[in-house]
Amino acid sequence: MSILVLENIHTYYGEIHALRGVSLSVEEGEIVTLIGGNGAGKSTTLNTISGLLQPRRGSIRLYNEDLSNFKAHEIVAKGVVQVPEGRRVFGRLTVAENLEMGAFTRPLRSEIAQSLEQVFTLFPRLKEREGQLAGTLSGGEQQMLAMGRALMAKPKVLLLDEPSMGLAPVLVDSIFDTIRKLHALGTTILLVEQNARMALQVADRGYVLQTGEIILTDKAAALRENESVQKAYLGVL
Amino acid sequence: MRKNSLGRLTITDVVMFAVGLGLAGVIVAGSAATLSSGKYTLAQWQDLFIFGLAQGSIYALIALGYTLVYGVLRMINFAHSEVFMSGPYTAYFFARYMFNIGFLQAYPVAGLLIVSAISMLTSMAIALTVERIAYRPLRKAPRLVPLITAIGASFFLQYTFRGLYGSGIDRYPELAILKGSISVLGVRVLVTQALVIVAAAVFMGLLYAFVMLSKTGKAMRAVSEDKETAQLMGIDVDRIITTTFALGGALAGAAGVLYALIFGQVQFYMGFVPGIKAFTAAVLGGIGNVPGAMVGGLFLGVFESVGPSLFLDGLGIPAPNQLKDAIAFTMLVFVLIFRPSGILGERLATKKA
């Protein structure tokens, strides 16, 4: 069953037509990846889903409920949670406070405590650094915190924007390991990545975005074998 | 000595350093001359210090309003002076009524609490109205625009209150329990000043606990760092901004009552000088920084109370107390030159601000 469906989404920055009719869907428990070059509109797509940008046309539906008229903070409460590009942890808040902010929309203390337990199991390093200011963490730790913070909201769909950006190769591997673990736990993920090779390895399906349009969609394995994808995004000659 | 980005010393750096050094010399020489002349007794210094502390507590409460709003919106709410004025001026009429029917004399504590509550609620309402009408529609406008509407709102409120309440000076009724003085550790302190210092300390403690420990307080800090990410956490940024203005307004209203306790009078123009001083205090402590506003306010209060006598009297300058505003703003200029980030502030230049 489709959890999240985008239909013919058009988003503008002022007069710039950034998304030109993007349609995609994400099924329950799936990892779907959105790949494409710089400026193709990958982050714009996620920010439109999150409500930071308003689409001028088209619809976004979560379990058949239209999301396009809700504000960003309401969309989080509905269960669509984004890990923004560049991590964006609150540097002057402690690790624990950052995680608490992740659970901002949830009323029940007991459930929040349970999620905190899960996040600490997934990222034991965060438990060690609980009282530390988030700004003093390393890049890899900040990425863990950004993901942990989003998980604190108990998302129905997790949007990941460039989780591997700016990280050392060994940390990139561990971030993708985490994504696999989340997948195994049944989390539904929409993953945006420049690192198309890694993305297509963890994903079930993929969409290729070019200048604001979806030009190709298929199973991830098929996209890995696709000649034009190999040429444009996988660096195979 | 500060160096510029190329690591070289410019002429300006050298001149400013010399001016700073000269000023420090004048302060040291003046203080030494004053102290050696023995013109002031220890008790007089104590009086000046306690008065400065009381005055500084009021600056600190007002400064918190500037700094909280700057924290979440990166703008200076220049209408905050009038937010401060509106509370005690409105509460004055209730105080006079309660005095006329004898309630204030019979139940002075309850009466004071009622006056404070009215003052805080009025200032809060004014702060929220200004935010809703003058700032929120301009949230996405260039930064100069809300600054101009802030100044406009400030004048609008001043003359609205002048129209409502008149242009004269009104005297708060005097209460018997607030007369006289008490002795704290051998130092004589006026009851009003003691009350002001204690009440301000309680309010500041409560505010600090709220900002650091409550969920809304943490959300305020998150919004102050990164509004967009705060939204992605499900935080309603508009609601947090409203809360911030409400808190700042309530503190200004409390400061207004304390101000009326010390000086005994209210008028439509009363917000201007304390407002500017509190803004100075907020910058002094590091704008956007909550403990900074408290430290800056107390420091400015004591500095302008003790400073004129201490620095200038020994130099033979007559009536040094009349120069206290000059001293306060000279200090602001030098803080801005030598430490633009304020006492506790971080370096703003390196941030996006």
C-alpha cells in the first residue's frame, strides 16, 4: 500500500520553475531513492513534501490525506519527518535536548522514553555524549544525532536528505549500515543521495530526477544495470 | 590589541588603543583622587551601590525582553520602551482607585500583587499586539523594514497613551510598609530597593529556569538557532515567537511596577530612557544571551550609579551625577569598539547574523 504519493507536483522559487510535475510514490516498509545531479530538484522535492515549500500545483497525499495545505510543523505531527541536508543539529543544545526536540510533537512521556531507548540502542555513541553540546560532536556523530532526532518523532515516512554528504568513506559505510538496520525494523524511507552507487545498493526502487522532472523509474537493481544511469550517475564508462 | 583580518595593525587600531588606554588612565586617576580625598564615607558608597543594584535589576528585566526577541527574530524591538511604560501607567489607575477606597492601606501585600498582575498583563497584551500587527506581516521583509515599524510603533504607543492618560506626571500612592529601611549584613537598605532587588532576582531566576528546563524554553533556543530545522521538528515557530513576546512583555510590566516603587511616578514618556538603557545593557551583556542581559543590566546600573562620583569627583568635575547618562553611553561606545559581542556574547561576525 502506498503511504506517500506525489502527483504532478510543480514548485517554484519565485519565477524559477524548480519542479516540473514530479510524481512518485512510496510503499509501506520500502526504501525509495531519488537520485540526480546538482540542482536537479532532489532537496526541493523533500522540502515540498515537508511543507517548507508550497507546491503551486499538484497533490501530496499521506494515507490518502492531502498534505499540501498543512504547515511544516503540522506535517511532522502527521508522521512525515525529514533529516535535513547538512545535518543541522542545534549546536548550542545538548545531545539529549536535541533528541527531546525531535519528539516535540509527541505528548506521552512514556512513549518518548521508549523511543529514546531505541535511538540509544541504534547509536550507543549518542548515549555516551548525552550531556554534551551538539556543536562539539564530530561530523559523523552529528549525522547520527540528526537521524536519531528524526526517529524520536516516530515517523511513518522518514525523508533523508544527503545523509552521506561531507563524511569520510568509513562513516558513509556506517550511515548506510544504519539505513539498512532501519529498513529491517520496517521504517519507510525516501532517500535523496548524490552517492547514487550506495543509494541504489540499499534501495528497493529508485527515481532519476533531471532538471525538475522524473526521467526514469525502476527497481534499484535494474537502475544499477541501466546504461544511461551508469554513465550519468555511477561513473561507469 | 586586536588586529585586522590580515594580521596587521592599522592606524585606527593604534589610535583606538591609545584612546582606550587614555580613558582607562583617567578612570584610574579619578578614582584614586576621589578615594584619597575621603569625600565620601563608606556608607555613602554602599548607598550608591545598592541604588545601582536596584536600578540595574530593573534594566536587567527590561533588557531580557530585548534579548529574547533578538534571539528568536534577530531584530531589535524598539517599541519595548513603551511596552514597559504601558503596564505601570495602566496599573497606576487601579492603584489609585484601591488607595481611594482604602483597600491598598488595609491589604498592602494583596494590593501590590494585584497592581503587579495588572501591569504585567497590560504590558504583555501590548507586546503581543505590536508583534501581531507591526512585525508578523513583515516577517519576510528586509531587516530594515521591521526596525522602522518598531520605531513607528514606539511613537504610536507613546502618543496613544498620552492621549488616553494625559501628558502630566502621576504619583503612585505611597504605602506605609514600603517606607524606611532595613539592615542587611550591617548595610542599611531602603525597603523599596530591597523589594526591587529581591523581586527582580526571583523573576530572573524563574525566566532562566523556564528557558533552560521547560520544553517550550528549549524550543525557543532551538528556534533561535535555526527556524527552518525547528519547523522540521514539528515546532510551531509562530507560537514560539508569540510566547517570547509574551514573556518579554510580562517581565517589562514587572520592571515597570518596580520602577514605580523606586521613583514613585509614571508618565507617558517614562519608557524612553530606561528602554534605551536596557537596550544598552542587553548589548553590553551580549544581545541574544539571557544571562548576558542580566549581567549587563546589573553592571550598567551599578556603573552609572557609582561611576560618576568615583571617576569624576576626584578630577574636580562639579555635580558628577548629572553626567551618569554620558558615562553609561560612553561605556556602550567602548564596548562596541573593543568587544562588539558584549560581555557574554559570542562573536556575531562569524555567524550568519
